[in-house]
Amino acid sequence: MIEIKNLYKTFNRLQVLNDLSLTIKDGETKVIIGRSGAGKSVLLKSIVGILKPDAGSIKINGVEVTGLGDKEYDNIRRDIGLVFQGGALFDSLNVAENVGFVLNEFTKLSSSVKRERVAHTLSLVGLKGIEEMMPSQLSGGMRKRVSLARVLCMEPKILLYDEPTSEVDPITADAINRLIVEMHDKLKVTSIVVTHDMNAAYKIADTIAMFYHGQVIADGTPDEIRNSRHPVVRQFVRGESTGPVTEDESLKFGHVK
Ligand SMILES: Nc1ncnc2c1ncn2[C@@H]1O[C@H](COP(=O)(O)OP(=O)(O)OP(=O)(O)O)[C@@H](O)[C@H]1O
Ligand SMILES: [Mg+2]
């Protein structure tokens, strides 16, 4: 369904993706882990076409998307929902307008159907009845859930979540993780979930891929990752500050001299 091959991306002189390849099967939930700055968000943005990779291939349902123009990409994008790491809400629009934004842009549904859809997705993320609130009045976790609702209301076939449970309390986090599992089980969506929460990763993933130095160094079932013998993977999933990876090394990697 999503096939990424030999992807490269450099910013100024910082090499972020360095020959990265990854396949996400139809209906699969793939969790991506890796240190801050490893390029996880860059990959998600490349899939939806916000960032253009320097080289390599991204195929979505067999269609090569890296060379597509804006119009053609819009057709692909309609089926993909990206829940941004920071929420990315429009500050001048209220919650209902934020959630319904894509419905207004891309569908011809009647306003009462749209209103119902917005109310339903808000209740799915545990925020019933906050339609009139403005983004500035929301907590970090609420903003996050509003951005999740905005994506869910489009009923996408592919869902990309960038740290959906950071900044939310543990109970809400569990509810969001359940929602991810439900989308997978009931609606058979294909998902990529970037998370730093290893417990959640083990619970929701079909497979887990770890990014390191611009590549995928491990890709397997939760059990395989938990029991990996790869020293870097072991250190990461156990959360140890001593090992082959030093605390400041991610700052040094990738700087092209
Ligand atoms: N638009 C951009 N312009 C310049 N550099 C960028 C841009 N986007 C990302 N980067 C750089 O690319 C690297 C990878 O960023 P990315 O956001 O993918 O990290 P991440 O793996 O998502 O980290 P985190 O876990 O902290 O979210 C970082 O060093 C970042 O500074
Ligand atoms: Mg990120």
C-alpha cells in the first residue's frame, strides 16, 4: 500500500533521510520509533507531499507520488489523514470550523450532515460540545484531539499519526490508542504511528520500525523489537542512556562537511 524506497532528504547541510526504505502493508498499523531528530516527521510530511524528497520513491497504492503536481497530489491526499505533531490548527477558526475545514474544502455534503459529522468525531475523541471554542482556549492535549478529529472526519483510508499521545494525560492517551486500534480493526485503515511511548507501541503495532542515522535499522513485530539483539535497538527500547548511542550523537549525525 505504501512503499518507500531509497529515500534521501537533506536540509541545508544536514542529511536526515539517507537511503531509507520501508513498506507498510494494506491494513497494517506500523509504529515508527527513533530519537528526536531521526526524521520521523520528515518522512510523514514527505508521504503527504508537504516536503519533497531529494531522491527515491514513494508509492501509494501503486502510484509514484514523488513527481506529482499539486492537483494530482490532491487526489491522493484526499485518502490520507495526517495528524500533525503540533496540532496545526487555524487560530482564527473555532473548533467546529477547524474540524469541518476539509469537509468544506473537499466534499459537497449538506451543512447539517457536516455539523453531525463534526459533532460525532469530536465525541469520538472525547471532546463533545466544544464546537464554539477557539484554539487559544484549549489545552495542548485538547488541541491535539481536535486535530485528530479533523483528520478522522474525512474518513481517510490511510492515517498518519505524529505523536498522537504526547501532551495528553494517561487516560486520554489510552483512549487515543484504543481509537487507533479501533480504526485498524473496524475500518481496516492503514496507519503509520510515530510515538515515543514504547508501551503504546507494543500495544497498537502490527509491526515496529526503528529509524537511526537516516535508515530503518529494525522492522519487526512488537515481540521481535522487544527482544532485538541489535545494540542500538536494545538501548532505545529499554530507554538506557548508556550504550552505543551517546546522548548528544544525534546532534552530530548527518552534518555534511
Ligand atoms: N523544514 C525543515 N527545514 C530544515 N530542517 C528541517 C526541516 N524539517 C525538519 N528539519 C530537520 O530534520 C531533522 C529531522 O526532523 P524531524 O522533525 O523529522 O525529527 P523527528 O524524528 O520527527 O523528531 P521528534 O521526535 O523530535 O519529533 C531535524 O534535525 C530537523 O531540524
Ligand atoms: Mg517529529
